[in-house]
Amino acid sequence: MNLYAIRAIYNFEMARTWRTIAQSIISPVVSTSLYFVVFGSAIGSRMSDIGGVSYGAFLVPGLIMMTLLTQSISNASFGIYFPRFTGTIYEVLSAPVSPAEIVLGYVGAAATKAVMVGSIILATSAMFVDLQVLHPITMFLFLVLTAMTFSMFGFIIGIWADNFEKLQIIPLLVVMPLTFLGGSFYSINMLPEFWQKVSLFNPVVYLVSGFRWSFYEISDVNVTVSIAMTLVFLGVCISALYWIFKTGYRLKN
């Protein structure tokens, strides 16, 4: 394992974060804070508790998870797409660096940035609602697993996309709707029985539900199932990346 190569790629990507801190860190935190103000304070004060938790506090895990998904995908997809766009990716591919080391460098940096943003939002949310984290280890596990999984997914999107428009299609037209319909702002138990069953086909439901359980011990699906589904999606992403580097898909041609 070439740790120097991993560290070089990781440090390069993290340096880009500090150069664009307003876009990378401040912007998502401010945007999520506006959700707290609008949904948590203005609308939440008119809604009843959900599972014994105030609506404002109920929103926190869903908003953090929503930001985590979008930031992980955005950071990783742009991180690998830009070297492809400029042609500098060939310098990395020709270096004595294995595919696993390349992925660890790019995905590790993207996941780190996403976890940083999620942690800042978690701290910021305490200014708006009374928070309690009953299972901090489980919460951290979901935070890291989700960031790593969707950073890999974003890495795949960045390799697949051949223009800036395609880079945004899946995050905007697929991931964002799934996030809004995945229980970020409500419990799927509030839906009619038919739509509850339909919602179980949405992978985001398992992420939000498990993450919310780590806060308040309330969830739409069993937390073990949530962890298992996250690991399944992680395995799918790893398999896809293995195939991409084995075949050279959109990297060597």
C-alpha cells in the first residue's frame, strides 16, 4: 500500500477545500440553517411531536443526512471529473499507484469534507433545537459509512459523466428527489399503507431512519436493516469501481 500516494492525492483535494471554503463549507451550512429556520421554527411550531420528539429536533438527522449525501456526491464527482476534463488524470494513472490507492485518496478526501460539514451542521442545530444523541457511536458509524458510500457513488458519477451537465443530472434528478421522499422531513409511518411499502424501495429511507434512531431511538425500519442496506450499497459501489478500473471505462479512452 503506497501511503505516500494516498496522502498526496488526499492533501491535494483537501487543499482545494480550503481555497474554496465559502463554497465547500459555509454555503451548505448556511443553506441547512435556513431549513431549520423555515421548517423547524416557522412550520415546526405548528406541528405536533413525532414519536415524542419535537418536529424541529426530528428534522435534524434528516437534514444532516440530506446534506451529507449531496456533499459526498458533489465533492467526489467533481474531484475526479476535473482531472479527466483537464487531462491530468493520465499523470495519476501512469504513476506507480494502484486503483485502490487512487480511490482511497479521492474518496477519503470527499468523505472527510462531507463529515466535516455534517459535524458543523450538527453543532449549529443545537442553536435551534434541544438535541440528544442516545447512541453516539452508531451515529458516527452512519455518518462515516454514508459519507464513504456516497463519495464512491459520486466518484463513479464523475467517471461516467463526459460533460458538466451530466455531472449534475443524477444528483439533481435522482438523489435529491429520493432524499426528499426518504423521510428527511417526515416519518413514512405517516403515509398510507401502500405508500409506506413503496417507500421501502427508496434506499435513502434506511439511511435517514438508522441515523435518526441513533439520536432518539425512533425509526421507520429496524436499525440493523439500515446498517445492512448501507453495507450492501457500499459493496455495490466497490464492485462498480473494480470493474471501472479493470476495464478502463472512460479513463483510458
